[in-house]
Amino acid sequence: MSVGTAPLNWRQRLARWWAEFSLQTKLLAAATLVVSLVMAGICFFALNGIQADVRMSDTRFARDLGLLLSANVTPLVAEGNDRELAAVAERFWKSSRSLRYIFFADPDGVIYLGIPISGSSGSSELLLSRRLELPADLARRPQNPLIRQHLSPDGQVTDVFVPLVAGDRYLGVLALGINPNEAALASAALSREVTVAVFISIWVLVILGAVFNALTITQPVKELLRGVRSIASGDFEARIALPVGGELGELLEGFNDMASQLEAYNEANIEELTAAQVKQQSLIATMADGALLLDAEGRVVLVNPTARRLFRWEGRKLEGALVGDELPEVLALELQTPLETLLSGERDSSDVRCSFGEPPRTLRIVLQSVRDVSGESLKGIAVTVQDLTREVELNAAQSRFISNVSHELRTPLFNIKSYVETLHDLGDQLSEEDRKEFLAIANAETDRLTRLVNDVLDLSRLESDRTWSMEPVELRPAMEQTLRNYRLNAQDKGVELSLEVDEQLPRVRGNWDLLLQVFDNLVGNGLKFTASGGRLMLRAYPWPDTCPIDPSTEASGDSPTCALTAPLPRLRVEIADTGSGISREDQQRIFERFYRVENAVHTEVGTGLGLSIVRGILEKHGTQVRMASELGVGTTFWFDLPLEQADDSELQLEAERASRSPELI
């Protein structure tokens, strides 16, 4: 059920009607009203003066006429000659058109003779039964008659009451009714007409002036005001098209020119702002660190893709939401106090480090206040999020590496020193077999130190900007040489080594020394974790699918697609063992520097750099090492190498792609 609006009363309607007029119109109406009232007042006072003069003239005329008649009829009244009195009165009434009536009353005020009023017959026909109510002192002022005016159906009449006195005897009253002066009436009527004409003329002139003003001034001014309001509201296309000349025409033309310039400036400014905004958004979107922009209330204004990925906000609409409600609970609690201090203005910046999630991720969150030019008003807060997880892991790995290297260096150095000192001090007392055993142990410990130093140096060389020469390489001899190097170790451990390679294996483009080091590390690593009775195999064969897999699609689980328009022919190499295998947790970190699986399984010792060196070497060859492993079953490492038909530019492109790709397990 809808409720309608209540009807407006007359005051509200009048107020709404009056509010529709402009200030100029209201002032014009007020001025017109004042002028009209002034002119009407002047005419009114002039007319009153004229009418007062007319009344004064009528009064004087009536007084003189009454005194004249009373002087003629007093002797007749004193003698009681009513007939002669009536004849004189009738002649007098007929002689003047100004007389309306003539009455004679006795001392008691009873009218006994009246013209044009009369009786039926004889002397009694002039007697009347009416009585006049007159002031008591009228008889004592015969030269000062009573004069008054009254309005009759036939118009205004001036009444004159003259006392009739003969000697000391009061004879009665003479009453005359006199019509007003026609010239005075005509003058009063003329004054009224002139007043009305003046009033109407003023309003006609005002209306004509308002129309002229509306046609010549008001309309252009209103159009100009409308145009200014349009410009103020942002509509720079507003123009005024009125055929007006003179100064107003120049003003309107100037307004149109100004609007055109503002429109051009606005378009240029919008283009610059749009370009700057696109650049800013592109810069923020491509930042390696996460970035958020909050308003003065802590609500999200802008979030870049990196921050969305770090906080797992993909696909969510965050603009306008409180950042504390969107963050994980652990982070929200950590940031609550620093955020409140910045919003309250107590501090301008804050730096927070916290960890969350599983597996744990370490973040550094920097909050910085954004203020206006004066630095007094808080406009928002800029938040920078740095993912320190990798740095923390590398620091931990480096600490482990330093600990491992220190242990590895200390143990062989201590052994070498101990046995060398024994040989030096007790050399004559030792048997030949003891001396040989001591020298063999010192030699083995020296080899152990050499391997450690070589691994560190190899990793440092791979991370440098050194350019490695690539040339056609026979891969079978390198694999055979590697197996020969580990043949004795395999026999001592009871592990079978096998090579499954065609006699006519195509050559690949690569570096002989680096590839030999890859085989050495992978075979040595597999042999270390393969128990007695196990088997270690090396295979190499042309890979049927000549389209190299794009690592980004493989990592995301999508179907593989060709990364290059002209795929390279490749050779696949596999190193498989039937050893203890690698757990899924270790598979995620197996290629990291300084990470050692033996830390968990407590088997063989090592530096933890072998597989990192393998990965770095293969990236130089434009490929990646991959693996598949299962605990208790074994592990297989494989990689693809380009054949010798590939030129250096293609190899360089493959190397750059491999170096940018994530590690694949």
C-alpha cells in the first residue's frame, strides 16, 4: 500500500510559487510595488485635499445661504404668517438648484412647514408631525448655525440648522438641505480617474519593462548562467546560441570560446591521466612484491596480483572491504596494532614480519602513511608485502651448509693431522703396513676435502656470467667413462651397472666436461642410495615427441603445448636406480642448494650441492632435469638434450627459457 503525499495548503503553494522567481524578478516586483504605492499615496492625499476644500466650500455656501434665508423669514415667523412664509420659502427653493429641502420647526423641534413636504389643505397642510433632535445650545448661537453632512439615496447632502431668534425670543429652527457642488464632484471624479490611470500606467510600464528586460537581457543572462552551471558540472560541450549583439553578444561569444578551450584541455588532460593511470597500474601489477592501497578508514582501494597470490585472494572483489576482515586470522592479529597506530596518526610507518600458512610462509609487511601536501591530513596507507620465504629458507640452508662444510672440513683435517703427526712422531716404530694404512687414510681424507672444494667452485662457476662453449658431443663415450669410474665402487657395494644405448646414437650439442660432471653426480648419487643387490641403469634414446614441453603448462597441470614455433629434435637421457627412493617432501626440495636427503635418512654424507650443480649445468644446455621416485622402489632422473642440428641462437633461447622456468619435480 503506497502512501501519497499530503496536499499543499495555500501558504505552501504561495511559497513554492514565489520561490520559482529569480532574485532579479523579486526585486523588480518589490520596486514596482513601492513606486505604485507612493504614487497612489500622493494621488490619495491630493484627492483628500481637494475633497476637503470642496466640503469646506459647501459648508460656507450652506452657512451663508441659511443665514440669508433666516434673515428674510424671521419676521414672518415672528408674526405667525405661515402663508407668506411658505410662499417665500417656495420662491427661495425654486430660485436655487442647490437646495434639496427647506424645513421650519418650532422651539420644541416639531416640523410645521417643509418644502417639498407639505400638508393636505388650508393652513394645516404645512404642519408636519416630525421632530428634529437638535443640540440644546443651538438657540444661543443665531450667527453660528449647525452644519453637518449625511449620505442619502440620491447622494450626499449638507444639512444646515439655523436658529430663528427675534430679539430675545427663540422662534424655532430653519433647516436647509443643500446638494454638493457639481464642479467639486466632477473634480473629485477626475482626481480618482487620474489616480487609477497613473497606477495602471505605472504597472503597464513595469510589465513592458519586464518583457523588454526578459527579451533583451534576462534570457541571455539565464542562458549564460545555465552554461556556467553545465561547465561547473563537467559538461564542457555546453554552448550558447542566441542572436544577441552588443556587449552581451561578445560575452556569449567569449563564453563559447572558453568552453571550447576547456573541452580541448579536458580531453588532453583525460588522455594524460588515463595514460598515467595505465602506467601506474601496469607498474603496480608487475611489481615483484605485493602492494595494497588502503583509504583513511583501512578499506582496500587497490591490490596488485602479487598480493592476491600471497594472500590467496584470486578472483575476489576486495575494493571497499576492511583489510582486517580479508586477511588470514594470524596476519590480522599481527597487523591490528600497527594499522591502528597509523590510522590514528601516532606513527607514519611500521614494519612487521610474520609467518602463516602451511607450509609456513614468511612475509615482511611494510606500512607507510600517505598524507596530503601539507602533511596534516591522512589520505590512506600504502602496504608493501615481501615474500621472504625463499630468503629464510636460503639462510637456513646456508647455515646448514656452513655447519656441514665446517664439519666436513674439520673431520678430514683432524684425521689428516692426526695420522700425519703419528707418522712424523712414531714413523720408526710403525710397521710398513701401518704406515701405508695411515697414508691411505690421509689420502682419502684429502680427496674428500678436494671434492667439497670442487663442488663449491663448480656451483660458483655455474652462477657466474661465464660463457660456455657448445659443440657436437658423442654422449655414449661420456656415459661409458662414467660407468668405468664407478665400476669398482659398484662391485664393492654389490650394485649392478648397466648401459642401454644404441651404437649409432646421434650427437648432441653441449659441453663435454659439464655433461661428464652431470653423469658423475647423478650416477654417484644413485649409487650412494642403492643397497647391495640393486641395479643402476643409464639410457639414452631419441625422444619421439620433438615438441619441447612448456614448463609453465606442465607445472600448472594443463595439457602440454609447444613452447616454440619450430621445435628442436632432442635426445632423452635417463639415470635410474632401484635404491631407497625419495619421499614426496624431499622431492619438493631435492634440487635446492645445500639440501641433503641424508639429513633425514641418516645414510651417506655429502655437501648437498650435487643435484644443484646438475640443475645449473642442464639449464646452461637449455633443458631441465626431472625425476620420478617412490620410497622402496627407486628413483629415475631424466633430461632432454638438443641434437647437433640446433644452432647457437636456438640453444640460447632454450637456456633462457629453462633458467626462468620453475623447478619441476
